[in-house]
Amino acid sequence: MYVLMGYISCMNKFTLTLLLLLLGSFYLAASDSILDYLSPDNRSTLYSEGEISRYFFDNENPEYLFNTTFYNDFLNELLNLDVTNGVESLYLLKYDEAFNRDSVSPLSIYNTLLSIKTMKGIEYYSQSRKKMRTLFTESYGISNPDDQEPLADPVVETIPSVLNRLLLQTDKTFGENLYETTYRSDKDVIWINMINKTKMKYKFIPMLKPEKMSVNLFIVQIEDGLLFYGITAAETISFFGLEKTKKESFYNRMKAMYNWFSDQLILNAVY
């Protein structure tokens, strides 16, 4: 009798273990399904290191952007440029005990992305100086190009399908620049598109004419955390090859923007 009870108990433990393994596989597959387009190596790197990135120097379709209803609109946006310099990065911000799915929502993500003023003072890694350096010395919204009085960052209670803003940012690489910025949302995906409205210079050298740089951010929640995709595509002015050497500046700016977003979101979620 005791032998039979022990056998049943072992069977129950085995069945429970098997069930837990099957459930674990199900949830892993569910969270991974949006990333099926990535190669096994890229997916492994994304989960282990939290980031995959690549440079491109021609009109190329993105390789790391996850499936979104905005995909075709985004490609049409890129068609406006004869891309000579660009970088795309996909980041995975994993949940943990303090920062989890219960502490973050599409609304909190959206309001974090609206908090442009908090970008003032963020740092990036300067490739030329081999050290961290302040990226934006000023960052705020304005009402129109003729009135540059800083506006308070908006806070919304419901996510609009489209929201337009003018943003003024001063950085130590490209100086003071105005961006026409459009926030779009559909279901769980948020897309931010930023277009430069002013000429951008590196020191005294002109690098970008107005409307020749497109910065795009896509954010979506998955089972394991948040996917943050960023791409900068630019039609740079040729200057003895200098424009190609600035590719790290585009990457470092995107990395700084991701760090800003993740830091602000975690801070708001925890506190």
C-alpha cells in the first residue's frame, strides 16, 4: 500500500513538473512570437545583452523592426530621404521584481515619452573624446518657431491616436535644432517620428539640411518586458567623407535616448 502511494506521489510530482515545463515553454513561445523574424543569433544576443544594432549607408529596409501596423507608413517616411548614413537598434528592457508588467502600462509609457524636458542633461558616450559627455543642454517643447518659450510637457489621461509637437533641443554635437515630432499609437504600439526642421552642423561644417534626418522610435510591451526600436536615417551632406565618420554619433544618440526612456520609466514605475 505504501509502495503504491509513493508511486502515485512520484507520478504526481512528475506530472506537475511536466506541466510546469510545458507552461514555461508556452509563455516563452508567446513572448518570443513577435521576434520570430530575427535570426536565432540575433534573438539570443537580444535576450543576453539587451541590444542588437547595425549601421547602414544606403536606402535599405530595416532588419530589426518588429511587426507593426505602422510599418508601411514608416517605409514611406524613409522614401523621402536618399539615405547615406543610418543606424538601427533594438533593445529589450526586461521586467524584474521591482519593474514588472503590473507597474507599467501603455499610458505610463506614453507619458514618459512625452516628458521631453527630462532629457535635458542626459549623457552619451563621445567616441572622439572617449568619455561620457552631456548630450542635450536644452530640451523642451515650443508652440511655434517664432515663439521659443518653453512649454510644459503634456500629460494625457487617454492615449490619442495622433499628437503633434515642436521640440527644441540643443546638443553639444549638432547645436540647437528644431524637430517636428509626431506621436502615433495603435493598440499597444507607439511610434514617434522626429524630423529636423533646421540645418544641422558639426562645429562649423554643415551636415544636414532641413528635413533630411528622420529619427523614429517604436515601443511595444511583450511578456518578458518592453521592446524599444530606434532608427536614425539621414541624408548627409558630403564633406570629404566626414559624414561617414559621424555614424557613431547617431548610434550614441540613440543609445542615450533609450537609456533616458528606460531610466525614466523604471523611476516612475518604482516610485
